[in-house]
Amino acid sequence: MMTGHANRKAAAAARNRLLPEGRVAGPMPWIIAIMMFLTVLSAAAGLGLGAAVRSMSADLAGRASVQVVEADAAARDRLAARTLQALRGADGVRAADPVDPALLADQLRPWLGDAATSGDLPVPALIDVMLTPGDADANVDRLRRLLGGLSSKLRIEPHAAFLLPLAGLLGALGWLAGGVVLLMILATGAVVVLAARGAHDSHRTTIDVLHLMGSTDVQIARLFQRRIGLDAFLGSALGFAFAILVIVLIGLRLTAMGSELLGAVTLDTRGWIVLASLPLLGVLLATLTARWTVLRALGRSL
Amino acid sequence: MSAIVQFENVGLRYGLDSETLSDVSFSLASGGFYFLTGASGAGKTSLLKLLYLAQRPSRGVIRLFDEDVVTLPRKRLPGFRRRIGVVFQDFRLVPHLSAYDNIALPLRVAGMEESEIDAPVAEMLNWVGLGDRGDARPATLSGGEQQRVAIARAVIGRPEILVADEPTGNVDADMARRLMTLFEALNRLGTTIVVATHDLPLIAQVKGAQMMKLDKGRLADPTGTLRYPPRSQERP
């Protein structure tokens, strides 16, 4: 006497025998693996760039640089000190810090060579200003008036002025990555439709026999959706594993570069959860698409 | 009237060709035994296809189990098909399944528990003389053995109607007699049997069976007994 579990297992095994085995032998799991690999990479790029844009947006709204454009070094230092003092006491300023001249010289060296540190070239002093949260434009206008009152040799450059195009580019790339994910989902669906149609056509004789014995469309569709779901599971797992490997390697390389901008391209917990859900969504998409395709094909017969 | 099948002026046309079946009208009494004869191309297989719901007619009315199956919604067809056993002329065994699994198909389709399948399938295999060939795939069976598997598969679900298209075409005379004995036994249990055949001696073997003859798509019924069977031929 079979137990309930053994009975279900035997029934499942009998159902599985209805379509001849051929798993992994066909191209389907490999195609799904490639598509999942590209989808996860695109999604990771979109999420990482989104994080970078968000981080940059905070900078855009809350940071500015004040330049002390004075040729005489001693006068420049005095003016910089006065300006710093004024900024630290000003409304709308959270923090004001002078940029180390040595750091500035290092950054200019690729363009100016040793002249950057020789003192022959007048290099402006820089003060990094962090603004209080709120209306950034109003804060900048207020500081511009304050600095104008101090000296005509002071200029304020809100970071938005030079980071906005870059943020726009990163944002566009993020949306592009999102678009690629959508296209990959559509392409995966199309591949599953073709695979399900092919499987339906190649098992036509068996399907006809099952139909004439009283099989319902849903009973037959289940056979195909299970087979294609398994193929999609294997392909998704493979593609996901390789994509995660690549993402981790790229992350290590970005970290090693030490760039603040590239370092902002990160994945937070939410991003990892989204990536982890992609193979599950892939399997679900493949299974439902296979079911829909086979039911539609069966619906055209009597 | 306990007619299990009724055809009223049924016509069947494939595409734009002339009608394969024209104005076919008959009634099959529940529990009757019928032979369908006619020359090749007379329309026997087409008529059987209408009977086992593989085809809808181009015109006319077909009633099965007291329901009009011409206008029956598609989703209700499986329930009707499970009440009909079919022995196809070309057997239509599923090639990658063993003889055992082929015979078990109707029971599994009907949702029978696995634990309840083994006994009737084993009994059926023995009944058709293939008790030791349960694991064999159709390709390794002879034509006659395949036909017996097909017959076992058709009758295992105890159908109310059994439709057989040339069931003795690939078996020797002895096996043909045994198959007819099997069909008669089923018939005695209440199954309505419809057998398409060219084999006239076979028809003579079954006492009380009624003959239906198709000629160029039309059913010969000079006395009208097929259309309006006498009360004595009806079974409750």
C-alpha cells in the first residue's frame, strides 16, 4: 500500500514520463543562462548608476567651492583666511574647509607639470563649502552676496554647475540599463514562446492521444510548463551565478581605483535583493509564458 | 429511448472538397454491438472521428449521452472523451512510454491514484496476453502486440462506448477471435461497441451485432432500422 507521499511521487514520475526526457541537452537552458547573465549585469549597472546619481544629487544640492583668485600669494592667504572665517559664520553653511594646496597642486600636475608647485603660476586657493539642506539656489545666492561684499576676487562655484551634465549622463545610462533589462525580459519571453511552440509541435502526436483520452488543456500545458520551468531554472541559476561573479570582480576593481565618483557606483541591500529576485522572476516568466503559449496552441485544436 | 448516440443529417467536408459524409442519420442503442463496413474511402474513419470527438461535423446534429456535442463548449469535451475508448487504426501508442504506461494513460488522465493503477493495468496486460511485456516500448513490440496494447488502453477505463477502427487488421485469425470475444465480454458489461472492419467472417462471429454500411459517404439504411431502431433492439 502506497503512502500519500509515495503516491504523489509515483504520480509525478508517471506524468514526467509523458514527455520524453531531453533536459539540458537542448539549447533552451543555455540561451536562458546567457539572457539571465546579461539581464543581471544590466540591472546591476542600472542600480549602481542610480545609487551614484543619488549620491551625486546630494553633492549637487549641498556643496560648492569658493575660489580665491588673487595672484599675490600672501594676499591670497590672508583673503582665504578672512573668507573662511566669514563662511563659517554665515547662514546656510554647514561646514567650510580649505582645500590643501598640496592636494590641489597634485591634481593640477598632470596639466601644468612641475609649474603647479613652483609658485610661478598663481593658483587660486579653494574652500570647500557644505551647505545646509534646503533651498540650495537661495543658499548660493546668499553666499554670492556675502562674498561679493568681502572682495571682488572671490568666486563661488556650486558643484551643480559642473556635476549636473555628468549626473545627467549617469542617469541616462541608468535608464538605458533599465531599458536593456526590459528588452531582455521581452526577449526571454519570446524565446520561451518559440521553445514552447517547438515542443508543442514536436510532441503533437502524444498531445493528440492525450486529448482524445480526455486530457484537459491545463493537464497538457502543465507538462510543458514544468519542463520549460526546469530548463529556465537551470539556465537562470547558471547565468545568475556568472553575473554575480562578474559584478563582484568589477566591484573589487572599482574599489581598488579609489575614485570617489566610481566608488559611488555601489549596490545597497535593496539592489542585491532586486538582483536575487531576477532568476526567480525569470523562472516564473518562463513557466507562465510556456503555459500561456501551450494553452493558446491547444485552444486552436478541437 | 435509450440511444447513446444519435446522428441527424450529419455532413462532413474537409476544406473545399466535396462532402466525405452526407446526410448520415442513425441511432446507436446503449449496450449495442455495431459493425461499420464499407469500401476503402467510404468514410468509415471519418464517421468514427465524429463519434470519438476528434472532429466536428460541417452540418447536422450529433447527440452523445443525450447531449448535443456539435455545439458543446470545447472545455466540456474532455469529460465526454473519457467516456469513450478508442482503438486507432494506426494504434497511436506513445512511443517513449512502455506498454504498461501506455495502458495506464487513460487512468492517469482521469486522475486515478497511482496505488490504484497497478492492479487493473497488470490484469489488462495479462488479458491481452502481454503479461511479461509490460516494460517493452512499442518499437520493440510486433504489430499484433502493439494492437493488443492499443486495445487494452482503450478498454481499461471501462468506457461507455468503445470505438475500434480495423482492430483486427494486424492480428492473426486466432487473436482476432480472442479480441472479438473480449469485445463481446465488454458489451455484456454494458459497453456499446462500434467496430469498423472489412472482415465479414468476423462480423458473422458476433451474434446479434448490427451492421452499418457506408457507401461513398452515405449510410445505407434501406429499412430505416438504423435511424429508427425497433424497440426490441433498444436496451434500457
